Amino acid sequence: MFEAVEGMLAEHRDLEERLAAPETHADARLAKQLNQRYAALSSIIGAWRDWQRLGDDLEAARELAGEDAAFAEEARSLETRLHEGEERLRRLLVPRDPADEKDAILEVKSGEGGEESALFAGDLLRMYTRYAEARGWRTEVLDATESDLGGYKSVTVAVKTKGTPEPGETPYALLKFEAGVHRVQRVPVTESQGRVHTSAAGVLVLPEAEQVDVEINDNDLRIDVYRSSGPGGQSVNTTDSAVRITHVPTGIVASCQNEKSQLQNKEQAMRILRARLLAAAQEAADAEASDVRRSQVRTVDRSERIRTYNFPENRISDHRTGYKAYNLDQVLDGDLGPVVASSVEADLAARLEALEQ
């Protein structure tokens, strides 16, 4: 497995030369792609060199251990560090989803539970926005349909990095594990008897597609315009500015009514459509990608859940990884790191197991 690193050295040197050339940075998208690949290779090669150095140091310490007890102790310490370095390198060499390098488009939709579900969808949006802020990411609401009490029937958000993140630290690489049905147990604001209700909201996470990632023929698009709507008569346009785009060959639909102009809504709807088409193409062509997305939302049903948010107990439970903590208030305020980490570790363990079989 580690022999593969030697083949990466030439690619790493080539990328270094290309990134030093001024013409590379004239194409921002190309420069970003090369920087991401260079960062990924740098991490692997750095870990490989550390592992080799520790092996050499351990061999030297063992040779001297018979003459000096201090070297025997040093050898034991180096053995531990060598094992840790080997494990780190193995993890870095595990094949990743190519989409892990991308930014994300995240959709939250209310489900069973009516108005309470819409309020919970708003809580989830706030949680993801706070989490993104803590990581230094940028968020942009692409489309939103509010409920009467200030929640969301549906909301779509773009999550983008700033600069070049470390491998596995991009929005899609981390947020993709949030896809699925999220169940909440609490006393709704509309409940007069103080009884705990259960409702659910669905989360869908897609890698944001560049225009070159998906080829879209304009003749395959049906574009409908209509008047946007809002709760209680609020935010209702007097012109047909909302846009719905249907990709006729696949039947995939994207809509946006959040912006004031028809042109802006069309641009945002196209971003969402590209992401959905890319996800559909990847799932159809790549069995592994399909496995990764196996927990994406099919129906927003309370029984089909990946996580439960229990307000009376201040408890959050992830039903895929077994993660459980009693700091729900902090998690909803954006402290989502440990919850996401449990999914990342479970996914990595499964990939390592698959390599060893």
C-alpha cells in the first residue's frame, strides 16, 4: 500500500512547478484544483517521510540499546510513534470520494410534524450556519420558503470554503454525512398541554458543480416563471420573478424565488440544478458514491431517521455511529464537530476494512 507514495513524488514535483508558473493563476478554477491536489499529496508525502525517518531512528536506537539503557527506552517510544505514523499514513492513502474536494449545496426540508417540523428545519439551518462560521466557511441562501411561524418549509444554502482547505476538510467532505432524516422530540410552541411531540426534517447534501462538471443543453431545459409567495402575504412579488427550471431528460427540477429579479433567480436555480444533475450522474455511474449516499433523504418520515434531537433530555443521538451526548443546546448553536467526526471515523473505518479484505 505504501509503495504507491513513490509514484506520487513525480506528480507532486510537477504540481509544484505548475503552481509556480504565473499563467496557472490566470485560471482561478484550475489554480484551485491544482492547489487542492497539491495539498492532498503534500499531506501524504509528509506522513510517508515521517514514517521512514521514524523507521530509521528506531533501527539506530535498537542497535545502541544493548550499550545504553536510555536507547532501549527510546526504542520503545519510537516503536509507538512508528505505529501511529503508519496508521496516519494508511488513513491518508484510503481512496476518497472525488466530490470531497468540492463545496456543498445543503437543502433542509420540513416533513412530518407540520409547523413544528418547519421550525425545526429553521433550527437545523441555524446549526449548520453557525458550524460553517466556526470553520471559516461562507454561506449563501439560494432559495427559501418560510412557514407562517418563521420556520422553513424548505431552504437551500451554498456552503463554500475560503482559500485551500486541508484534504477532507471541505464543506462536502464533512457535511455529506448530515444527509438523512433528523428527528426532534420536544414540546412544540403550538402545544398548550405541554406534551412532547415527535417530528422530522430532511437534509440533502450535494457537491456544488462547476459549469464544466455538467454539460447542460439549453434545449433540454423548460423554464417556467411565476410569482413568488411568502407566509401571510409577506414577501409576495407583484411580478413573475420566481423561476422553476426542469431538466426534461431526467425530470430533475430546481426552483428559486429568493431574489428580487428573474435573472438572479434563474442563476441560483441553475446552480442548484447543476448540483442535482452532478449528484445524479455520480450515483448512476459510481457504485461507491451510491453507497456513500445511501442515507440521503428518500422520505421525510419519523421512522427513517439518522439522528434524534431530544430536548427534554438535552440529548443528541446519531443512530448510525452510536454517538450520544447531552449537550444538544451547544450542538444546535454550531458545536457540531464531534458529531460529524463520529461519522467521518465510521466511514474511514469502513473504507479501511474494505481495503484489507
